[in-house]
Amino acid sequence: MRAIGIILAGGNNHRMKELSQKRAISAMPIAGSYRSIDFALSNMTNSHIQRVGVFTQYNARSLNEHLSSSKWWDFGRKQGGLFVFTPTVTSDNNSWYRGTADAIYQNLSFLKNSHEPYVVIASGDCVYKMDYNKVLEYHIEKKADITVVCKDMPAEEKIDRYGVIKMNEDNRIEEFEEKPIMAKFNTVSCGIYVVRRRQLIEMIEKCAEENRNDFVQDILIRYKDLKRMYGYKMQDYWRNIATVEDYFSTNMDFLKPEIRDYFFRQYPDIYSKVDDLPPAKYNIGAKIKNSLVSSGCIINSTVENSIIFKNTFIGNNCTIRNSIILNNVYIGDNSYIENCIVESRDTIRANSHHVGEGEIKIVIEKNERYII
Amino acid sequence: MIKKEMIAMLLAGGQGSRLGVLTAKVAKPAVAFGGKYRIIDFPLSNCINSGVDTVGVLTQYQPLRLNTHIGIGIPWDLDRNIGGVTVLPPYEKSTNSEWYTGTANAIYQNIDYMDSFNPDYVLILSGDHIYKMDYEVMLDYHKSKGAEVTLAAMPVPMEEAKRFGILITDDNRQINEFEEKPENPRSNLASMGIYIFNWKTLKEALIANANQPALDFGKHVIPYCHKNGAPIFAYEYNGYWKDVGTLHSYWEANMELVDVVPEFNLYEEYWKIYTKSDVLPPQYISAESEVERSIVSEGSQIYGKVYNSVIGCGVVIGKDTVVRDSIIMNNTEIGAQGEIYKSIIAENVQIGDCVKLGVGEEVQNETDPHIYNNGIVTIGEKSVVPSHVSIGKNTVVSGITTAEDYKDDYLPSGKTLIKVGEES
């Protein structure tokens, strides 16, 4: 118990288009059975971090529902626990979180009342497995003030929405640019930081005094020469979900055997809220190829190269191809869906036709569903 | 003061010997059912769905799996400050120590447990039936009739009545007589082994009969109450209720779940069946596979062809393997190019490549024809079946078997191959 955890889960992004109308990115369903924040939460619990604060702001209904009990990640402990911080009006503050640093500042007592010497900060919108203790050990070994987890991205990948960093041969960070139009380096920050708790309190308080609110701009970039900032290179799978394309391709990655093996069968496990759904059911007419299907689904027709989330019903004589069907969707008979993401709880009428041409189409029909 | 109107006592100590190797290492209530569930999930879920939040589970035979499954009752929301689920094994006393010698004796030995909740009513359940029942409705009936004992009962076909305990009632459903497995039944109302007692009546009857060897509800306690003039009523139940006591009835009940609209519907929103799930990921169906008329649970990976089968969690079915009319329980792995027909394969079994199960003639089982019949192949848990072997019908295999155990790579129909003492 050397560290406490902070998960920044407030974010929203217009590049998620209609998908973010309903929920914060941290609550986006991933890989059939999970939500994006499950990865950070499971990493925390698997790293034996027992006291974790989740900072939410944007449309947190879905997220709060998911976090309604902390027992799924084993945070329901007497020592530590899961704390959800949404913005509140207090006697000396009545504003929303104006940024990530401000979010931490407004809940600084969480940091002050802890006794653990270190803080691990992660964001709730990334898909990865990581033992934060390894970063912590590295942090101590390097005598760093702040350690930033980073990853080399392939040259062809567009990285203009990340923070990019340049390190010297000792891995000390020399340059740090946030969302440059033209990136000069291809090492990106993964949004995972380790910092000493007192150091963080000091920096956050200073920041607030100067009316600065953003953790990356106003702390990491401003302090990069003053403080000893080191990069920790991550080699394993890591994806950030910030655009519809990323979201789609991250989900589709789970159709690859090595990714499934890494996340589903290798130690440690990723945990999520248990929904008590029955096994998936394949009726006569089900023709399913290269797809992931979650519990509670009833399938009556063709599904290819797709991910079907929980509790979805697919009627007779449908074809679902290269698509993601989110939780609790009803698809009527004779429908054809290709290259689409169908929003959760939607009802697709019989004989519907949805095809994403050139890009992924987001299907939101919002029809009433009548339960007989 | 602690006070619960009704508490439940769930009898889960039985072996269920007619399930053969399936219950060699686990008690019958802990046997898997319907893919991800275990048999005890059905009465436990009924309890919580009926608002009964205090359940004593009486265990005796092979309790490890049952204990780990129940834990502190989190999956059924039975982790309560007061009440909740309590596992009650037999225990040593200062003057004597005995096992649970009969159904009612087990309850008798736990009078202190029941007393601690000051109940008005005690519900007695058995942990080996598949059904959905609202015990609260039964309690309302019990109260409205002014009964001291109420027995749930269901009409069965007259020709089958002789396998059950039969209740003979008057027009008001008050019970006049009992017949245990009668040759010529006079009624077709069969007792389901579900009882509500007024706690006072039950306690008095248990204490009065304490010295009766193998104290049993059907044989001793209920007849005793009847003799003493306690009003006993039958509560008629007409829904789905299945005793999965034999391998064939167990197989049949599982197979019914794959019907388009099964008689026993697991997909009902408002009467959920809860279970402990260790496996969360979705299931993967590969590009070469076919899955039809089947139910498949979390985390399974299907590379072969599955028809008319019930597949548990974390199962792997290899490429080009055909599985038909079979039950495959949690974490079993089947190699490639196999043929699996009408088989019940228990948990954590390893089956090699090119293995055929359920082929050949229909021959009666050599050792236990009353257990292994109807052509079903049964494979016990943690067994290993080597590659390239064929296994006939009405067979049973248990333990780590190697190619030497199969003459000419073939285990003929009707054979029993149980290797003991070689647990992994």
C-alpha cells in the first residue's frame, strides 16, 4: 500500500460524435462485457492499490450506475475503498471542474487525508493491462519527481491528439508538447502518472493560486525543466478511445486471438460489474462467424466479424456484418447492418437497412420498445 | 431484537448417487446446470426473489465446491448484516457427535440457528430441484388456510404417481392422508419436498422425535404433526418443476433449455437466476464454426460445430469438432476433429484431438445400468481422454486415462473406465 489511485473519468470528446451524448467516455462499453473504466480500475486493484478516487463530471449517470458498488473490483474494504467525486457546490466553490488539476484541487482533502506516500494517476478511457507497481519502482529508482508512462506509436499512426514527449538517453523528459499539429516525436504520453503525494498537493495548490486548471498544460509542461520528470516506456497493448474510429478498431482488436488471449486468459484478469445474465442462446437459423457474443443475447440469424454486447436480441433473417451492437439492443427481422455501431438500448425496426459507407455509421433510432 | 418472519433451511447434504461420476467429488446441489449455473442456484435465487433473506444451507457430502460457490452469498445478495446465507455442516457436541442422519435430523441439529432469528415460519427446501417458485405466495396461502404445515404439491401423470409421495386431500386442500410411493395411487398430487412449518409446530415435533433414528420429514415429522391434529394443507403448484435426480432426467432438463421458447425460461427479466460467475469475457465464435440450437456461456471459444447442446463457461471446442446433443461443463477443453454425441462432460476435462464419444452399438452398461443408460456417455470432472480414441454408448470415464486404457483405441459401449486415486 505505497500508493493511492486517481482515475480521471470526466472527459468527453466531440470526436466520439453521438456516442458521447449518452455517457462519459470512461463508461463506453468495450469488448462485449466491459466498460472502459474497468481496465484502469482492475489495474489499480491488481496492483494492490486499495484507495482509489474517480473524478467524473460529464454525463456520469451511466458511469455512476456502473460504479454503484465497488465490490466487483474488490474495493469494498475497510481500509481504502472507491471514492467517486462529482463536482459539488460548497461554501467556497460553486463551479464545475475547470480542468483536471482543478478537479483534484476541489477534492484535495482526499489526497491530504491519505497516508500513502505516492499517487498513481490514470485516465478512465484507455484499454490496457499494467502493473503500476513496476512504474512506481522505476519512479523510486530514478529518484523522479513525476514519472509519465509513455509509448512509442507506429509512424503511420495519427498522434495529433496526444501529448508527445522526447526523452534523453536516461529517459528524462526533455520536451513535452500537448496535442501538436505537427508532432516532432512519436512517443506519446499514456495519461498515466506517478508522483509523490506531498509533491502533488504542493503543485496542485500552487496551480490553484495562479488560477491554472489543467494537469498536463499547467503542471507537466510548466514544470518539466524544474522537476525531475521521467518517462516509463510501456511495451504492451495500449489504446486510447477518443474517436469513433479508435473506439471501433479497439473493439475489433478483440477478434484477434492474441489480444483475446492477453486480456481474457492471461493473469491478471479484468473485472467488471456482474449482470447475472443467462448464457447466450443460438436458435435455428443462427449463422455466426468470427464474432464475440456476450451473455444474455438471443441470436436467430447471420452475424459476421462483429461484437455483440450483452442482452441483445437479433431477429430472424438478419445480417449483421463488421459491426458493433451495444448492450440491450433489439434488432427486428430482415434487418441488414454493416459497418455500424448500434447505440445501446436501441430498438431497430424490422426490415431496417443501415450501412456505413466509407466510415462507421452510428445508428440511433430511439424507437419505443413494447414488451409483451 | 432479531426477528425474521420466515427463514429457509436448504437441505444440500445429499450425494445424489444416481448422477454417477458427476457427484463423485461434489454434492448434487453443486452440479452444474444450464451452462453457467449450479443446481443450488435455483432454490437460492427463489429465496431472494421471494424476499426470504435468511437461508441456512445444510451440507454434509463433499461440501468444498458448495462452500466456495456460496461463500458469503454475494451473488444472491444474501450477504446481510442480519441473516443472509449460513452454511451449516454437522458438528461435534460435548456429549456426542453424529452426522446428519436424516433430513429432519439435520434440521433438528440446528434448532439453535433457527431460534436465533425468532421466526414465525420455517421453509424447508431441498437443493436438488430446478424450478421457479414464489415462496411468499405460498406463505400467504399457508396463513390464509390457518395451516400449521403446508406442503407444495404438483399434479403428476397418474402412471408416474407411484414414484412420488402422494397427498390425499379434501375439497379445501386439507390433507387427510399420505402415501409414500404407493402401488395403486388414489391421487396424483405429488409432494415436491417444499414445506412451510409454523416454527412452534416444527420445533415441538423435532424435539418429540429427537431419538428417532434417521429422522425424516416425509416418514416421521409430517405424520407426527398429522397424528397430533395439526392442520396440514397442500399448496398446488403448476409451473415447471424438475427433479434432475438421474443422468437421463438431468440430460433432458438441460436439452429443454435450447428450445426456442423453453418451458423453463432463463431469460425472464423479473425472476433472475443468480450464480457466482468467475468468468466475464464474451464468447468467441470463429470463422469456421457453426452454432445452432444451443446455449453457450461466458468466455467459451468455439472453433468447431455445436448443435443442440449446452455449453458452460470457459469451454474450448477445437476446430472441425462436432458436438451434438451434449452438455459440456465449465472449463473443459476439447481438441480438434472430434465427434461428441449425446455426452455429459463434467468440469475441467481435457479431451484430445480426433476423439469420438457416443459411437457404436447400444449396449447396457456392465456395472451400473440403472445409472448409465439411454446411450449417454458420461465423463467425470478433471478427467483426461487421450487423442484418437473412440468411446461407445452407455459408458462412463473418470480419471486421467491414457492410450493404454483403450484397447485398439476403443472403449466399447457399456464399459466403465474409472481410474481412482490419480487426481491431478
